[in-house]
Amino acid sequence: MTDTDERVKHFLTTQDWSVDELTGLLELADQLKADPLNDSLRGKSVALLFLNPSMRTRTSFQVGAQQMGAIAVVLAPGQDAWGVEFAPGVVMDGDAEEHIAEVAGVLSRYVDLIGLRAFPKFRDWSHDRTDSVIKALAQHSTVPVINMETIVHPCQELALMQTLRGRFGDIAGRKMVLTWTWHPRPLNTAVANSALLIGTRFGADVTLLCPSEEYLLDPQFMDAAKANAEASGGSLQVSHDIESAYDGAEIVYAKSWGALPYYGHPEEEWRLRQHNKHFIVDEAKMALTNNGVFSHCLPLRRNVKATDGVMDADYCLALDEAENRLHVQKALMMTLAGAK
Amino acid sequence: MTDTDERVKHFLTTQDWSVDELTGLLELADQLKADPLNDSLRGKSVALLFLNPSMRTRTSFQVGAQQMGAIAVVLAPGQDAWGVEFAPGVVMDGDAEEHIAEVAGVLSRYVDLIGLRAFPKFRDWSHDRTDSVIKALAQHSTVPVINMETIVHPCQELALMQTLRGRFGDIAGRKMVLTWTWHPRPLNTAVANSALLIGTRFGADVTLLCPSEEYLLDPQFMDAAKANAEASGGSLQVSHDIESAYDGAEIVYAKSWGALPYYGHPEEEWRLRQHNKHFIVDEAKMALTNNGVFSHCLPLRRNVKATDGVMDADYCLALDEAENRLHVQKALMMTLAGAK
Amino acid sequence: MTDTDERVKHFLTTQDWSVDELTGLLELADQLKADPLNDSLRGKSVALLFLNPSMRTRTSFQVGAQQMGAIAVVLAPGQDAWGVEFAPGVVMDGDAEEHIAEVAGVLSRYVDLIGLRAFPKFRDWSHDRTDSVIKALAQHSTVPVINMETIVHPCQELALMQTLRGRFGDIAGRKMVLTWTWHPRPLNTAVANSALLIGTRFGADVTLLCPSEEYLLDPQFMDAAKANAEASGGSLQVSHDIESAYDGAEIVYAKSWGALPYYGHPEEEWRLRQHNKHFIVDEAKMALTNNGVFSHCLPLRRNVKATDGVMDADYCLALDEAENRLHVQKALMMTLAGAK
């Protein structure tokens, strides 16, 4: 096995991109929001591999590609395409009919970009935390790979940042609370990891609010966020106290996720989880903020993660953030497809 | 919750559109049939939400959008996208990950039109008859919504009318029989409701032929059809006698549907249903008509709803009607997408 | 029932096309490989009916159509579209909601080309060997039908030939080994049948290498290949000896397939199958060849059908062959869509 071809620029995590590069993407996204149609990708194409469901991502990529003269082809391996093996050197006598080496190799011949959504498997975090599936794709692909959510969700980070820049201009020095919320099942930590990374990257004073130590995010992301904050002049704090966390916040970002010590054991995690429904984002909590805005990546269970009152309030930016997925992904496609 | 934004023109039922407006759509459809390619929707898009299977609808929308420079994005919530909650105010701790408020809100940011297919659930007609799913979508959408079949099928109505106008010029005063046919299962009444509505709207003398009183359609559609007939100079009659119903008919339209008093109880309905296989449209019955034409919305089970002889006859317009789905939907997209 | 309309040119098997016609397609494919974008199919469309999974086929058709201004609409009957009945004269009171007569008829009104993938059912070879499903589609379609794999895979044949012509110029007189390989399940013989047909058609000296007589292909393909060889000056031999078969070969093509005498009885076939894992294509076997190239249609199970060493070698042309699917199918679409 060889390493990823260094001449190919992928978008696997925002941490691989400089703040200047990310800012360039966001500025291009603003231009595309103002002027959506162009022919810059005429005759080009992007393959979207979905190992998990999607509504916003597939729609925004398909529409965005079309607005620039390109096509997005949606593939769901294991459902309407062949099952895929991602590990190297395997004797493939199990379920998978095809290896990522060939999937990546073939798609690289057909298309100019490949997007992948591959949620973790929720069995073994020590494995899932390595993000090996998208890394295997990037290794074998000779065209740029875009992360459409694995254990991070960098497209969502860009959409969040375009939204916050639109509201605040700059988030440096502003208090941003990333709050855990209840959900009937332990979910992927990807968007939480991503919010932590991008908030600290752009200099916010980030507070991670969660019920207990068990809900801290993986050290690789906690450490990266600390390093980001040091570089950007921002900060990172952890809190388990709802009132003081919301106090004075200008940005409230919510997400539910599973406690990593119980990863793969949802019944055990439930004993912890069941007592924390009060983390729901409601109007009383929002009243504690400094005229704070609220956002969420969607999908969102109403009256579970946030109340109808919060979702329907003027300070709720969730639809703006969802819309901006379209613009940032178009900026990404334009930027990356020039590389072929 | 607020009512549907009155500045947005939806296509939920033909009853919301005037005869002049419907005629305008049909004339535009005729133009598009003669001259299929244009750039009127360049860079625009339509999202097609399918909660049920489709062949004609998805193909005709995808091809039609492309022929005008647009793209149709197909989404199957609960299968390849997130499950959706349609009721207001719910604590969403069940299966659905997302509320129609956000689905409609997000799609309104991405696309210019939203189509929805949402068959009734076949559990409780008193609920299903309110057509609450598409109404919830229309309420939350800021772009026009197109009904791709719920408890009515207005796109099919337009296709039927384009077909009949092509054959007869005008259907006013012509005898049109809407005949129930057998099918192994009790089906949706949507196309039957729709045939009743559009036939009476354009002045036909409509006879609803069905095995017994139990197969009458919902009073809201029977009443609307009577009112339509009064306004148009047509008429509406009910018959359970096959011979007199076919006698002198110029148009025979067939559909199978379930008896509403047994809605949600298919085993009980079977006791009624099993004795009515003879309602099949065959050449002997067609011979009773006044050189009548036959049509059906498709899909059709051959030799169950209609014989091979009828389906393969020159007087069978089912393929023409199916083709016209393409043209009328293009006319609809052109007309509605100008509203954004 | 009437026969297929002879004015419509289909692509069901390469045997229906002359060597000159096939060569014309390959030359056009070479041009399209060098110059991929054109507007020759502006506003045209192709429907792709998949009764089985696909990755290469759907991506290459969708991307290829787009590169020529057309659209490919993907349909999966029985999954996201209605189930289809293919037999004539049936009383359709089973699972299928729609007959191929209407599916073909309607699609012929919407699109300019129809592709179909319909693998055999693995129950009764005496029925499956007639290829009745795609023949029923072609019979009822008024637009050209493209075989996307049934009991032959003619698009793959063209891709293989474009690849071999790119390497050798001409394959006449070159030794080509079609080797059976092990796989955990008995697979479709389609690509094996196709390799036999196209190799002999273009004059290669073809050796069919398989474990025993039970793995011979259907007589209709063995006989057609012999006739092809006689016409082209090539030859066809059968071998069960690995060493002598590989000896001096310039082309090694691999495929796994089920033994026809045990068709529909995978457990019985397993008793034969289990002892033949050593048919895997490995570097030792390739060393016996005359600097031979290796290829496979993909998907391929690594270290089951061929080793990592073979797949990653310079002589492996599998990715080139997969890429050429795009070019030959574009040539096919251009050639056939002119017929409407």
C-alpha cells in the first residue's frame, strides 16, 4: 500500500486546510450565493457514495452540480451498488463483492470528484476513530475526495461558518456554546467534533456543555480544538452546568451524541442518557444568552433536541445553515475539480 | 402554525384552479408536445419526494425538467433520506428524525418546486381523507408544491384531459363512464376521485359504475363532482348495472379502488370484492359503447382490470395518456417555477 | 404478439451486429475517449432499468449521457418502481402491478433509449437461457434497447475489445485464455459467454480453462463461438489444465461462474466448487504467459479471484476496461439514439 497521492487535494477534514484556504472557500461561497449559475464545471461530474441516508447532502450536491453545468451521480453501495471491502490485503470471501481499490480506481476514471458519507459502525470506537473508510477511499482515488460525514462533517463546518460570518462578520472572541442534547439513541459524534474544531479554528471562546465527563469528545478532537484555540486566540472550556454555560453566549449550537465509554453498548449508555432530557434547548435557556443565535445541523427532532419555540424563533439559523450547504459545497466543487 | 402563504401558488388539487387556468395549462402542454426543448428553466430544480413507488412520474419529471434546462432530484424519505414527521407540535421521540417544517424549509432553499407522492396509509379514512401530509408540506414550503398523488392525482387529471381534448376537442355533453374494476387488493381511491372531478369539471355526463353502494367515493368528492357538473352543464350519475352504464359511452375510464366502509380491513372487504371480477373491461363491454375510447392511468394488471384485447386495441389511449404526463407536468413546472 | 419492429436497431448481443458495425462503435469510442464533450444528444434521454445492483454501469451511463447533453434516468422496478410481468397473456393476479408491454410502451414515449439489466433467476436454466426478459422489452419498445447484462454482457465485450485494441491493435491470432475462478457462490455466466463470443469474433485463439466438463458454457454460446472462430480465422479450445492453458497466453481474462448442470442447486454445485480455489489468478500463473495482460470485468473479490499482486501489476488492465465502458456506451448511445 502506498500513501495518498500528495498531488491530489482532498477535503477530508478542515484541519488539513489552512485558515486562509477555508476563508477563500467561504468567500467563494458568498459569491455563489449572490450569483448561483455558471458553467465552470460544464461536462464534469461528481460521484456521491452514500453508506447512510441523506436529504440535504444529496439534494444540495445534485442541485449545486447542475447549477455549474455538472452532474452528481448518487450511489448507495450495498443497496443499489455492490458491497465494498475497505481493509487492505483481505481474502474477500465474505459479503463484499468489490474492494475500495477498484471502486476508487474506477470512479476516478469516470468522475472528477468523489463524495463519501460513511458513518461509524457503532461497534468499536478504537477502530472507528481512525476514520479508515474515507482514508482508504482517498488513498486509492486519483481525484479529490469530499467528506460528506464520517466521524467529522467538514461540509457542515463550512456551512456553519458561512452562516456565522453572515451574522457576525467574525466570530473571534465571541462565546459559542456547543450543547449536548437528548435523543432516543446514541448518535454519531461527527457534528459535535466538527463544531468544536471549526469554532476554535476561527477564534471563538467555545464552551462544550454536556451532562458529564462521559460525554466528552474523543481526545484527538479535544486536543486539536485546544491547539486551534491557542493558534487563533480563542479558547476551549468544558462545562456540565447549563446556566453558566448559556450565560452570555452569542452562539448556541446543539447536537446529540453518544457517550464514548459506552460506544457499542447502547443499553448501558441508556442508564446515563435517560436522565438528561432537560438538556433540550428551550426559550428559557436561550433567554440566558446575550441575544444569542441558535443553530443545528439538521435533521432535528422537534421538542426533543429543541422546542418548537426555539426552532420557529427569529434567532434560529438552522435553515440558513442548511441553505449554505449548497453554497459552500459548490465552492468546494469548483475549487477541487480544477485539480484534475 | 400559520396557514399556507397565499402568495405561493400550489398544485394540490385541480379544484383550486379555475377552468381557465387548467385550460391554459393544457394549451401550454400541447405546445410543449409539439416543441419539447427550451431553456425556460435553466439552472432551476425540482425535488421529488416519493413516499411510494413510481415509474411514470419520476421518469416524466426527470426527463421533462432536463428538456427545459432544469434538474429533478429524487428523494425517498425513510429509504434513502430521513423519516419525516408531518403532525404539528409532536414530541418527536418515535421513528421520524425530521419534521416536515424543516424538510419543506430546507428544500425551499435548494429548489424551485417540490413534488410529493404520499399515498394514504389505509388505516383510518377519517384521517387520510383530510390529505394532511401534502397540506403540511404546502404550509411549510415557500416554493410551489405539486401533488404527485395523494388522495387525488391532479397531474393524471391533466394528462387525461390533454388526451381527451386531443381526441374529442371538447368533452362537454359526452358520456364518460368511470368503471370500478377488480384487483387482488383494495387500492387508493385517488385516481377515481380525480377522474370524477375532472370529468364533471369539463362538462362530461359522468356515470360512476361500481358493484354496490359500498364502492361509492368519499362524499367530499361526490359533492364536489355534483357542484362541478352544475357549474359546467355536465352531470353525475351512479350505476351498478354494467350494460346500461356502457351503453352509448364515448369514454370508458377504469380504475380499481377499495370500499371505504371497510377501509383498513382488507379481509372484510375481500368478502365483497371477490365476487366482482366480472367488472373487468373486455371487448364485449366496449362493443356496447358508442365507438368509445378506453383509458387507464397505469400501472394496469392485464387480464385483471382489462383484457389484452382492450389494451392492445386502437381505442386504448392509455399510452397516450401516460405520454401526456410528460407534457402537462412540463407545463406545470414552467407555470409554477415562474412564481419564485 | 408481434415480433420486434425490425426498423428499430437494438443492442441485445454483439452477435446481431456485424464485425464492421462493432469496429465502427470501437472507433467512435476511441474518438470520444480523446474528445469527451459534445452536444450530440442534447435534450435526449435514456432510461436505465436495473433489476440487479450496479456501480460501473449506472455511473458510466449517467456521466456519459451528461457529457453529450442527455440525461440517464435510473429506475429499479420492484424497489422504487412497480414490479413488472414479462410473460405474454398472463392473468396478472400475482405480485407484478404492470406488464412489460406498458413499461416499454410508456418509456418509449418518454425516452430515446432504454437500458436493461436483468440477471437470470438461477432457478431453471432451460428458461433463463432464452433471455426472454430483454427480448420481451425489445419486442414492446419502439426505441432501441441496450443490454446492460442479462445472460450476455455486450457492453462489457465492447469495453474489453477497446482495451485490447488499445494494447495490441489487433487480437487476431493471439492466444487468449478465459479462465474460470473460484467465488463463494455460483455466479451468472454472462461475462464468460461474452468473452467467448467477442474473442472468437475478432479472431483470437481462445482457450476456455475450467475445472471440468461441468463448467462448460451453454452449447448456444460454445457453438456460436466455434462459428465465430471459423469466420474470423481464430480458434476455440477447451482445457482443464492450468499450466498448458496459461503457457504462451498474451491475454488472460478471468471470471467465475456456476456449473450449469447444477443450476438452481447451489448446495450440490458446492461439492464441485469447493475444491477449485487454486484457479485463482496469481503471479506464478501469470509468469507462464507470453508477457500476458490480465483483465476482469469487475467487481472482483481480491485474493479470491485474483491476488493483490496481479490486480496491482502493470499488466492488469481491469481499470482501463472499466473506464472504456464509459466510452463504448457513449458510442452506442450516439449511434442508437440517431435511430429515433
